[in-house]
Amino acid sequence: MTHNINHFGRTLDELDVETEQAHSNNITKPNHYIGIHGLEVEEVTQNFLPRYTDGYVSHRIGSAIEYLLRAPLKNGIEDIKKAKENLEQIIEYEDFKPIEIEGNKKEALESVRNALEEKIKMVPKVNLIEIINATADEHKQQNDTFGSFMRGLSEISRKEAEENRKIATHYVGTNPLD
């Protein structure tokens, strides 16, 4: 049985593959995971993935290999993009992976501590008490200003109220508020 593979413009006959029934079944051996000489993707990954010591990286590499090898017979460029995504995730993971210390860990940690201490020496020293006192003084000054403002408003309100009483008394003859 011959199938036309539109993604890459080839037929199974051109790839020198036996008939689909003889080579695969859709549950245990899908055709898109079997190479032209009968080698399965599973065999490739079992042979190469144990070389990776990091399980996450091994998984991502295996997924990328599966996507690349099945692409011509399954999803074409979509599978290639999925493989690329897996590889990019490995690169991102490796870029941000914690540094592993080999050899004498005590010496390595001492070296890191010394480097940090040198960096700390470069930071300008700050007197926190002075900063706290200056901040407190600034707040006190702002509170004093606000308090003066509020007292001024209160005085203006008191004077306006008294002026209004005088006006009311003049026109009515008696203070209506009494």
C-alpha cells in the first residue's frame, strides 16, 4: 500500500519501506516511528539517551528525536517545530542551572565567600541611624507644616463663623444661633 506524504513530497515506496500492514500497527508500532530499514525510534533513544546524566535533559532530547524522526510521516513541519521547542527548553534549562562544585568543595566555597566579601567592601557604607533620624526629622517637619496649615484653616473658619454671626445679628437684630 502506497501513501503520498505531502509534507516532504515522497511516497513510502520512494523511502523503500515495506507495506504498512507488514511493518506496523497503530497501537504498538505506528509506522511514523519506524525507519526505512525497520529501526524504531525507541531503539535509537534507548541506545543514546543513557549518556545523559540529567533526567530532564534526557527526556527533552528523547522528545526532540521522536518529533524529528516521525515528522516525514506524521505532522511535518509542526513536529520539527516541536523538536526545536524541546531543544530550546534544554538550552534555557542549562543556562539557568545551578553551578555544580567539583573537587574540594570547602576551597570552592571559601573562594566564593572571599569574592563576595570583596564585592561587599565596594559598597559604600551607610549609617542607618543617620538615615532613620533624617527621615524622622523630615516627617516631623512635614507634620509641623501640616499642623500649622490645619491650625490656620481652623482660625479662618472661626473668624468666618464670628463674622457670619455679626452679619446675622445686624440684619435680624438678634443672634439666631443663641
